[in-house]
Amino acid sequence: MPHPPQIWHDGPVLGIESSCDETAIALLGADGAILAEHVLSQPDHAPYGGVVPEIAARAHLTHLPGMARAALAALPAGQKLSAVAATGGPGLIGGLIVGSCFAKGIAIAHAIPYVAVNHLEAHALTARLPGLVPGGVAFPYLLLLVSGGHCQLLAVQAVGAYRRLGGTIDDAAGEAFDKVAKMLGLPWPGGPALERLAQSGNPRAVPLPRPLLGRPGADFSFSGLKTAVLRQRGAHAPADIAASFQQAVADILVDRCAHAIAAMPGTRHLVVAGGVAANQAIRAALEALATRHGMALIAPPLRLCTDNAVMVAWAGIERLRLGQPDSIDFAPRPRWPLDQDAQIKTRPDETGLFQVRHRPAPPCAV
Ligand code: KG4
Ligand code: ZN
């Protein structure tokens, strides 16, 4: 099989995201200008109350070609596609294979470089998109990544150089939102629905624990909080439970971030990414924390916080600028920790979903 060329000719880059239940395509100019962006949040999973991997993979297969055609129609006159970047992991393997094979096909057909992007790296580098922050966000910065699948604090030191300061020892924050929403009978996905309900509730009405609060380090735990909600259900108004749960999560995130900030003296930016960053109460709490530490909170616009392909194309551009495209032989990876630390799904919890267990990180190279 002919390998696509490794040299990038500074032209538009196509980004493809297919690691979970968002099918997304974006076209960026070599300077990072967004020429086209399309996101399809697959509606197919709602009846199941969670993402069904097989359905997700099939939906990516159905939608990617049309969405790519639409994005490529935005190529500026006289310019050709010059590289293609696709999420290569971590995520659901079926969707990753669909997106990666699709990207490789385009790379081979157009004889252009291919980049396999780490989804977490894409979230981590989003803050550096030109135009987001005047002057751009320079390295190093602290990243709080809070989504349905991930909950970690990373020191972002350079492209490819990440140090994990803390992570969840059980659920991800978004996962906790989704599970508590389910307990309250809210529709999937739970986070946004819970935030809406919380608006009419009292955040101090229900006594809830804040696991690990004040403890050394920057790890997270949400399992005990979730169990406490389960016990309080029925004794309080759902809106009060929602508001109190949201407040507890905000308190936990702020406390853990404060510990991470202490581990990175002199850092000027706290960047938040992942779907939970859409939550206004959490954003406000983080904003106040950053201000207290003389830092700026960088929260990309919501559409760039949740899964999207702009971040994938941008991470691709960052890697191409360093002359680091990938081989066409790249095999998608369901697990692909940024700093070789790992979160392994080991056993189902009481909701029937799998729990995340923390594995201690080997010594970090950066
Ligand atoms: O980053 P994302 O789109 O996908 C991954 O999980 O990678 O994040 C989705 C997660 C879900 O758990 C969802 O419930 C949560 O982010 N989420 C929210 C809000 N919007 C989305 N959680 C709390 N408040 C929100 N407004
Ligand atoms: Zn994500």
C-alpha cells in the first residue's frame, strides 16, 4: 500500500471525530481559521439511556461521507486539501475504526499526510486555537478535562508533553451527572437536563458529601456522592437534589483544581474542556477560583468544549507544524492515555455500567 507523503504543504486540513456518539467533521485553514464545522449528535442512543457502541459505529459510517462532502465544499477557490487528521483514540473502537479508515482513504486518494490524533490531546490543545484568546494561550497551562468519559487535571507543557496531576478514582464528572440525572428520571444526556432542573432548586437544601475534599493531591472521586444522592432521593424535591449535587461537584472541582494550581506555580491560565465545562455554575465557580489565584480561566465556546472535529483538525495542524504526521499503518486505540497513566474499566457498578479504576502512573517522561 503506498504511504501518503509526510510533507505538509501548509494548506487546509480536514478533521474527523468519531470516538463516541458525535459524528463531526471540520475544515481548518493552515492558520487555524475555521472554514467549515459540522457536528451530528447521534439521536439513535436516547431510547437506551446510554451510548450503544455498535449503533454509534454504524451511524458514523452512514453520516461521515455526506458531512465530509459538505465540509470540502468550503475549500477556498484554488486551494486543495493538504492533510487529514482523525481521532485515533481513546474511545469506542468501532467508531474509531470507521473514522480512521475513512481518513486514511482520503489521505491515500489525495496523496496527503494523515495524522492520528489523541482525543484528549485535541481537547487539551483547543485553547490554542487562534482567535480564541487574544495573543493565544502559551505553554504551560493547567487543563481541567471534565467530560462523560474523562475527568483529569493535566499540566500541558508543549505539544506532546503532558503531565497528569490528578484523575478520577471512580466515575468521571459527566458520568456522575448522567447517572444522577437518570436517578431523577431525566432524559439522556443527563448533564444539560440536570443543569436546567437545578436552576429552580436550592443548592444548600440537601446535605451531600464532597469526597476527597481537602485531601492532598488532585484526584477526584464521585462514587460516594452518587450513592448519597441515591439515598436522599424521595426525601427532597428533585430540583433541590439537582442543585445540591451540582454544587457538590463544583466544590470538588474547585478544591482539586486549587491543589493542581499549587503544583504548577507561575501558571497563568486555567483551561477547562469537556462537556461538563458547558455547565454555567461550574464555570462560574472555576472563574472565581482562577481570579483568586491571579489566573485567567479559558473556557472555549461550548461547541468547542464538547466533542467536535475543529479540535481534531487543530491538533493535527499543531502536529503537522512540528513535522509529525502518522504512518498509514496506525491502529486505532480504545485506550490511549496522554501520559501513559491509565483508567481501566473493570467491573459493572450498581447501575450496570462499568466503573473506572485508577492505575498508578509510571514515572513521567516530561
Ligand atoms: O465532552 P463530551 O461531549 O463527551 C465525552 O464524554 O467525551 O461530554 C459529554 C458529557 C456528558 O456526561 C454530559 O452529561 C456532560 O458532558 N454535560 C454536562 C452539561 N452538558 C454536557 N454536564 C453538566 N452540565 C452541563 N450543562
Ligand atoms: Zn471528549
